[in-house]
Amino acid sequence: MAGAWAKNRKLMLCAGAALGLLMPTAHAAAQGQGTPAPAPSPPAPSPPAGGRPPAPERRPENDIVVTAPAQQSSIDRQTYLVRDTPEARSATTSDILARIPSVEVQDDGSVRLIGAGSATVLIDGRRVADPQTQLRNMTGNQIERIEVLTNPGAQFPAQGTGGIVNIVTRRNTQNGLGGSATASVANHAGYDLRVSPTYGAGNWTFTGSFGHGGGENPYRFERDRFLLAQGGPVPPSSEAGSETDEYRYYYGNSSASYRPDDRRTITLAGTLAHTDLSQDRTSLLIAPAIPGGSADQRSTNEANFDYRDLALDYRGTSARQGELLTASVKWARFSGDFDSLFLLDPAAAAANSFHQQRTMLDESWTGKADYVRPFRGASRLSIGAQLVTTSNRFVQDAIGALPSGAPFAASSVVEGSWLEYAGYVTYQFALAGFTIMPGVRFEGREYDLGGTTGVPDLKTSRLFPSLHVERQLAPWLTGSASYSRRITYPGIQQLNPALNFTDATAAQAGNPLLQPQLTDSWEARLRGTLGRHSLELTAFRRTTEDIWSFRGEFDPTGVLITRPFNFGSQALTGAELSARGPILSGLRYVLTANLSDQGLDPDAGGPLPGRHSATWSGTGQLEYRDGQDGRAGADRVNLTLRYFGATDTGFTRVSPLALATFTWSHAITDRLSAVLTVTNLRFSEGRETITTGVTTRSRDLIAPPSPQRISLALTWSFRRPGQGPRVQQQQQQQGGPPPIPGAGPGS
């Protein structure tokens, strides 16, 4: 967790929680209901490079997530199919990911792979601006498969030290009318109304997704600040209160796909979305600097957000089986306006106020092309290139008084842009019974920080090699080993030193000396099947240089300013074990646990010494199914228990968390189903973050209600069971074209 820095984006993330219901749901729903996207549908497994016949496909299990065929198109990933069930239509992508080995969905919605750090989330191979909120709001029935890459090959963007989760949406072509309609209600005034029709006729497919919804997110919080002195910490301030975030959203998405022949597809898609957010926060602030020692504080924020995008995609195959070319260009724009007012009523002085207005703008263009050239057997060459340009602007004006009553005024402009360019090549082949895939990616990024602060622009370009080796050790056992090098780039705000106030006592600032994080990752894995049980054991070591951490210091006016720093290096060494299978008829389990040793070595990183600590996490699930999915009377019950151990990034430490989620789905008729969900029933108070600086220590606790959400959804299918989309059979035949590296036309 980014600690205090994450709070700098609180307003945008809260709005993103609503906007996430717009962008991913609209775009993915359109594709999930039948848009033939440029990337190909997954084929039946091709013969492996070693020449042995493909392993038979495993029988579907009684779960939303089904393990894919043992032999996959590329050895750098694990693929999991997602079934289109009533439960999946109401389950979020975060719920789906939590059922997959090696994947951890954190309490804040971020995704980690085998405890190794935040993963990069791609949707159809494309990076997304706010993956946490998109995962919370994209439903499972829009997903065809999920690819998990703890050590990604060179085909994928190098961004993100924790690996990649690539979500591939459904791409079936259907004739006539299809789609679905969903309505849900929840506690805290939550509701969602969504209709996603599709229509196919001849070579054309049209899709649309339209919706409206809203709700409230209440939570309790505590904030304590300490000055570090020789005699012990001195508390200059403490605050406790509650906040309610109310949101409303509207969205619309449409796409048109044209297939001039069976080998080419052209798709044009666009999205328009709007979100309104209102926040109301009350608290008691205690500080010696305040007249009377305390003050009642109330803050309100009104914000609105607009999102729009437009994408053009092309996909083409040739007479040579497996040869594939994809290309795409995409434009996206996200803007927001904020108007905040902080009212303070000191115990022994007149009331005062602090007012701020902010605007933000993010605009990007992405172009990408990939080519796959098959050779003898399953050997193939993959090459590709990508160009991304992004511009950011964040303007803030603040005026009023500090809690002490002293007058205050500030104005800041954070702006800049970056250009990213990349090219890669990989080759998968057979040698002495092994399947081997070496690759290398050249990737660079150049920043322009606007020239308004005197900060030198950051420029970086590097080679990112990867190597994957796999061998079948027995009919029931497969072994693999891999290596990859990855990077995490800083954002514009993390580099610009201009202050951005979150309220009258706290502000965030960038660090122009912040360097990217670089990670080298090694893994060894055994995957086996014992009867109807699947087992997987992974040993790993990841070393990260210039790891980021965040620390805060008080300025002369008493404002806590938090900045990112390069703490030093981190070494993570450990193992993960996962198992899944049936217990009794209709009852099955999924267990995943990992344990690792984390070593931190600071590079003159402040007051904290180097240290070692144990980190661990685990997930346990029980699922019971009665009846046939999609038929009247079918029931499915799922109970998931999750534990996330404490994390330490140097200056910032986050407490452990334990919670549970319960889901019950019931098919009322063959086309109408109801789903009851109880989300995040907590076994701990909340999540506590402690940040230590040179002279300051801060403690922040956020505690949402338990359970966080109780919802009831009704979902209606426009098609009866057995009348689903007509899949393009030529793409599903044995030896069909392999998925394009990166599983999508753009990233």
C-alpha cells in the first residue's frame, strides 16, 4: 500500500469507484455480449514443441473458474476459463480473481501475485487507468478467460514489478438479438440498472451497454500524528470521525464490428460516461496549536467526472495456420472538477474555513501492432511494437485559515507528459524434450514535467529479458522455471514537488529525484494432478532495487507533507502452495497459502534500519452446487475466507486483515436468477497504516462497516439455455491460431 500517498488520490479513487462502473462495465459488457474483438478466440491446444500430443482437456469443475487445458498456447502463463453462470453475472472480477491460485485481491482492491507486489492489470491486453475500481465493477460473465503471469514474457509491457493479470473478454459472434439485463439493490442506498443488448446480422455485429446506478460508501477513520523526540514521541494532533461518500453514475457504450471475410475483423468502439460524487465528513480534531485544544471539523466535497474513449482495432489471419496480425489505436480522456470546503470550530475561538478548488485532466493515445509467425510443430516467432503518449494536468487553488487560525493561501500546477516506446521479440521452440521460450523487450520512457518547476526531466530506456523453460516430468506432473526483469515507472505527480493539499493539515508532494523500481524475478514450479485434485507448488525469489516508500514530515506551519522516496532494496524469498478439488458430491474446495522472508536494505533511507520479516497470506473456499446451472431450481453457495498478512515497504507498514464473503445464487427460471452476496465480513477492526519519517510518525486507520455490502441481484438472459452465441468454429479447431502475445491489440 502506498500509505499516505494513496490518500492524495482519495477523491479521484472514490469517484473512480463509481466511474469504474462506467468504463469497464460498458466496454467489457459490449465485448462480453458478442463483439468480435481483434484478438483471436483461444484455440484448442496446439501440439507442444516437443512433439507429444496435447493433453486432454480437464473436465469442467463445479466453479465459476475452470482450469484451462493442461497444454497452453504459451508457456509463460497460466490460463483459467470463466463460466457464464448466474453467479458470474453478478460477481465482480475481484471476486473471480480471488478464486485463482497465485492471485491475492487486497482489501483496497489492488491485486498481488504470490505476495510479490502489486500486479499490472490488463483488459484484452490493454492497460487501464484505474484497475482497482474496474475489477470491482466488471462482472464475471463478461470474461472469457484470465491469464496469470507471475513472470511475464517479453510480449507484455514491462511496467509493474508484481507480474501481470490479463483479463480477456468474451468475443463470440452471435446472430439475432442477444445480451442480458441486470438489476441489483444493496444496503447503503446502493442500486444498479444495466441493459447490454447485442445484435448480429451477416458480417456485422452491433453492441450497446447502458446503465445508471449509485449508492453510498460509509466508513470510520482515525488519524494520529507524532513528533519524534529524544524523550519519546510527542502527539501534535489526533483526529477521529466518519465519512460518507455518495455517488451517482451514468454511462453508455457502443461498438460496431465488420468482418469483410473470415480472416479479417475491423471494430470501432466508443464510451461516454459521467459521475457525480458528494462527500460529507465530520470529525473531532485535537491539537495544542488550536485555541482551546480542539475543534469540531466538517468537510464537504462536490466533484464530477467525465470519461470518453474511442478505439479502432484490426485483426487478420492468413492461409498459413496460426499466422496472425493485430493492430490498434486508442484515444482516451478523463477529467474531473472538485470543490471542497473545510469548516473548523475551535473550542476557544471563532470558527474559520479552508476552501480549495481543483481540476485534473488525463489524456492518452496508444498504438500497438503484434505479429505471430508459426513454424514447424508448435514453434513460433512473435514480434511487436507499441507507442503510448500521456499528458496530465492538475491545478489547485486553496485559501482560508489553518486550524490554529493563521491565514493561509496556496496555488499549484502539476503538469507534464510522458512518451513510452517499446519493441519485443520472442521465440518458442523444442530442445531435448524441453519447451523453451526466450525473449527480449526494449522499452523506454521520456518525461516532460512542463518546465514550470525547474525539475530535470526523467529519461530511461532499458532491455528487459525473459526466459521460460517447461518439461513434462510424468503424465500427471509438469515442471517449469522462469526469469524476467520488470520496472515500475513513477507518475507525473510522484515527480513534481508542487504541494497538493488534501485538507488544511495534510498535503502530498512529489520527489523529482525518484527513480523507477527494477525487479529481477526467478521462479520454479511443479504442477500436478492427483485423481480429481490439482496441486501446484511454486518457489520464488524477487529482488527489487530502489523500492519506493512514503514518508511524511511537518513543515513550519504544521502541515504534514508526504513524499515518495527510494528506500533501498528488497529481497523476497518464499513459496506458495495451492490445491483444489472435490470433497463430496457437489462440494469442492480451493486452498492457497504463501510464506516468504522479506529483507529490506536501506540506502541512507532515513531513520529506519535494514531488517527481515516474515510475510504470509492465505485463501480458503468452500462451494456447494445443487442442480444444473442455467436451469430452474439450481443453487450455488460459496464461502470465501481470506487473510492478508502485514506488509512493510520501508517507511510504511500496514497491519494484517482477515475477512469473509458469502454468495448464494438461485435460478428462479431457466432465464431469471437471483444472487445474494454478503461482502467483506471482517474479523479485524480495519487496516492500519503507520508511516515513519525523520522527525514524524503518522498513524491512519480506515474501518468500513462489516459486512461492507449486502446486495441482491436479479439477472435476465435474452436467450434461453442452449441458445448462446455462435462461436466461429474455424478459430476453435485443433491447431488453430494461437492467441496474440499480450492477448490483445493494444496495451
